[in-house]
Amino acid sequence: MLTCFATATKAQSDVFRQAQGRFSGMGMGSGGSDSIGHRTGLEDSITIYFRFLDTSRLRGFDSVLYEFPRKISQPWYHVTLGNLGNASRSLLFEPLMKAGWDYGFHTYDDYNLTVEDARFYNTTRPYSELNYLLGSKSEQFIRLMNTQNLKPNWNMAFEYRLINSPGYFQNQNTNHNNYRFTNWYQSKNKRWQNFIVIVGNKLQSGENGGIASTAFLDSAGGGFDDRSNIPTKLGPDNPGSRNFFSSHIATGRLYTNATYMMRNQYDLGQKDSLVVNDTTVIPLFYPRVRLEHTIAYSTYHNRFQDTWADSAYYDSLYLFHLAKKPDTFYVKEYWKDLTNDFSFYTFPDAKNAQQFLKLGAAIQNMHGSMVDSFYFKDSVYTRDYYNTYIHGEYRNRTRNQKWDIEALGSFYVAGFNAGDYNAYISLRRLISKQIGYLEVGFQNTNRTPSFMFNSLSSFYLDTAAVPLDLKKENTNVLFGTFEQPKLRLKLQGKYYLVTNYTYYSGYIQVAQASTIFNVMQLSGEKIFRIGGGWNWKAWVTLQQRVGDGPVNLPLITTRNQVGYDGSLGFKNLRISFGGEMRYFTPYKAPEYSPLLGQYFNQEVNTIRLERPDIAAFLHFRIKSFNAYVRAENLNSINIANGGGFTLNNVPTNGYPYPGLQIRVGVFWSFVN
């Protein structure tokens, strides 16, 4: 039986529940194994769980078939500049609520692997995943993952991901490489745990400045039905180039970041044991006090380069003149960040490791190098900063799983971000199985605007204006969520109150809102049963800004699927097929600044979808084999023009979406 996730035996399940995020200790029993081996029927199966760094809760794998966006790590409510791997943005209001130093470059966050989403596995067998997606115009997505327990108390995992896509239009090619290594070790006496995460991201994306004119989309003849022939504002004229082996970016962004993190924990507490049978006794340990040290070293390198610089383009939009065409025009910035964090835990309930109080303090040292090549002469200058901050956290996930409480906060005592703070609290309650779950919470963040807004940054290009005396941003959010699994219903509401919102008002212009404004956001998810395995899945979000704020939002953003979910009478088959639609109402959408790699607010152009984004899909799973076949952007069919797919939607001014896009993906898991 080859499966990616098999149900544990009752004894094993008891071990996992009592371990609560620790290694189960399988194979460490005092009685050893039977002297005569016998087959149980589970020799080719696997029991595998994982946890994240900042929670001890063990989790299983997501087996949902219809959620294709999760496979490529791009939420359904995000839009790009037209190609997988290009800068993306959310259609929903999602302000940055992170206190402390922040670089500010987030338009490529969808394509980063991070420490926060690193998985630490515990598995009874070596386990691997092989994911391969092939799309139109040589689009490729590859992901490889392997994890195994070297010993019952020691697990390692490695993950690699590649996104390579030439795109439909010129100079929007992407080439992203990501890797992540994790190590989780626990001493045999269960007092010491060691976590290591090494993660690196190398992101390369072409910047074409948008197509020269949207009139080319409607042009009859001239060869523009082949979208690669449409001229763009930036980059060389290279129609028809589709070499997916090439990773050269003539005009675009090169962004690399890496983090090397190690966390050590030492526990004081009480020993116990679990008797499985007459020959197997599994040792347990319940912590009462924990000492923790975390050291993390991170680097961030952001570079924009243009080997085909057009003086007229930069003169008109960025207000500086290139006297002659340079060999390479570029702007870059490089940061190093070293953080040491010391924390102390106490566990009020000896047998509930998911109830704890944590107090800690950290020291952060940052070094930045800013470089630009304006006027063909490199200028380099460096800056050194530090931060000292304290933090605390209380969590309680009750053993009956009816109450979840999470409260955390941090305050920057001294340094570059002195006065920044973050406070968060949420309470989740299972009211009853008939009524469902209710969660309410509040968050308040006071933060220094991201460094890209600072006049010392290489990417601060508004040199003609007097730098603003930026105040700290303050954002409050009240939120509530109601879930009823039986009705397959989820409702969520958020209310934002924003002060000193910092943003770009143009291609280089930094601005800060002078008035307080609010945003109301209501979301709903529901699966309606049509009958016979057919379902209608609906996601809808309503948003409204209240007050004079520099934020424009679509009133309605929605996604709908109508299709079949079931087995078609086959024992090992799970299948989901049907049609999918995404739509947002007209609004003054942000525009994009290629040199900064940032979206900026504008009040002139209203963006509307002439027709919803429509796709047809067939997703199925046979045991551990998953396949995805999709035909996307069916809405672009131009019946009046002989059936070509040339009616492109344009969610960002100047950046059309592709025409018909076929994607075929294979996602396979193996028990080694």
C-alpha cells in the first residue's frame, strides 16, 4: 500500500497526541522488537506529521483537490503583471502589520520560501514529493522534496523549487530558484531540541514597463495576434523568444535573499512513560520550564538593471536624464541582518505543551550597502543600525480543543525602530458541533515605514522633492470568523483603522496619508450541494474604504467553481472537474513602477474586466498520484476574429493577462 499519509494505529495516535509536537519515540521502546518478523499489511504505508517552528501542534497533509492556487503558492485573489513569477499584488486590503525593521520589497513575496512556513517532519518512512507543471509558452514549475528520520528523534528535510516562464509578452520572462533545508533533533532524554533552517531565494524577473499601447491588443493584422510581437516600453525588441533554458534578464529585477537560523531549546520538567504492550514502553517527558536561544542571519540583495536603457522613458517617468546610453544602468541595495533572541517559557499544565507563557528579548544588528549608477558613476555608502526589543506570548490550546487563546506582543526599546510595537490577541471557541466555531480578535501595530521610503535608500529616487518627515504608521484591525463545517460555511469580517499610511503616489513619489481612514472587509466561503456529487463553491469579499485614504479597492472580488467532486464509482479515484470564474468590480487599480518594483496609488484610470477570468479544470488523485489539467483564460476567445484568444483582460494598466493558457501538472508522492 503506497500512500502519502496512512492512519496511525491507536497506540501510535496516543503517542502523537501526548508528544504534542515532540518526536513520538517510535522504535525506542525498552522491550525492543519481536524476534520473528511478521507482515502486518502496513509495510509500504507511512505515518507522517509535521509542525511549524513557532507551534508544537502536529498537522496532517492537505488533501483538497480543487485548490490549484495552493500548488503554485499564489492565492486566488492575487494578480500579477501577466506572467507566473512577475510582481504580484492582492485585490484585498492587506496592510503590512509587522513592527521593526522592514526592507519594504514585498511584490515578490508569493515566490519566496520562508522560515515561517518551513515544515519540520516526523515520519516512520522516508518520504518524497515530485511536482512538475508544464504550461503554454514553455512555462515550467518544478518542486522536489525529501524528508526522512535519520533516527527516531532526528529528522531532516530538503526542498527545491523552480519557476521558469518566458511569458506571452516581451521582456516578462521569469526564472526563480528556491531551496530550503530543515533539521529537527531531540535528545534521547527529550530535554534538548535543536531546529535548523537554511532557506535561499534567487528571483529574476523581466520588467517590460507594460506594452507600448493597449491599441495593439485590438489591432487586426500586423502580426499582433501573436502577443510576443507587441512592443513594450522597456527591454530589447525580441519577438518570439521562448528559450526556457535561458535565465538572462536584460532589463529587470534580480532579488536574492537568504536566512540561516538555528534554535536551541532546553527543558526542565518531569519524566513519564507510555506502555503500549508487554514489550514496548515509550518514554515521555513533560516540560515545565524551557530556555531558548535563536540566532538568525539574513541577507537581502535587491537589484534593478537595464542594459537597453531608454533615456526618454526615464526622463518622462523618473525625472532623471541619461546623457548617453550606458552599458548597464542599475540601482541596487544590499542588507545583512543578525538577530540573537533569548526566551524563557513556563508551562502551567504539565501535560499540555500547547499552553505556555513566553517572555524574551532580542538584539538585532543591521548593515546596509546602497549603490546606484546614475550618470555612469558608482556611488557606494553604508549604514549600520541596531534594535533592541522585548516580546511576550501566551498560548492555550485546551486539551478538549474547545478553546484556543493566542496573545502576543513586542516592543522596540531602543535603536532604529525605537517605539515600534505590535499587539495581537485572538480567542477561538467551539460553541457546539451544531453551531460551529467562533473566533474574535484584535491587532494593533505601530511601525516605522519600510526602509524603501527612507531618503537614504538607493531606491529613494524622488531627489527633486524635500524628503518627508515620515511618522510612524499605526494600524488597528478588529476581526471575527465564524465556521460551520457541517454547512461548509465560513464567514469573516475585518475592520481596519489606519493612521499615517505610507505609500507611493507615482513612479517615484513617496507620500504619507495625512488623515485617518477606515476599511470594512466582509468575506464568505460556502460550498452548495447541487446533487449527485455536483457542487457550487463560492468565495466572495466585499470591501469599502471610509474616509479620504489613498487606497482604492474593488467593491466585490469573487471566485466561483461549479463542478463534480467524487470518485465516479472507483475505489481509489478522487476527481474534481468543472468550470471556474474569477471577477472583480471596476476600480482605480494601482499602477506599477518597474524601477522600484512597487505598485503605486493612482486616481485617473479605472480598471475593469470586460469579462470574468474563466477556466475549465480536471483534477484527480489515484492513491498518491495527483494530476491537474487546466485551460485558463477561456474568456479571451474572440469569436468575431475567427476564434482566436485575443480578448485579453488587463487587471493592471498596461499589463495584459495572457490568452488561452493550458497547464498540465503531475504531483506525486513516494514512500521510499
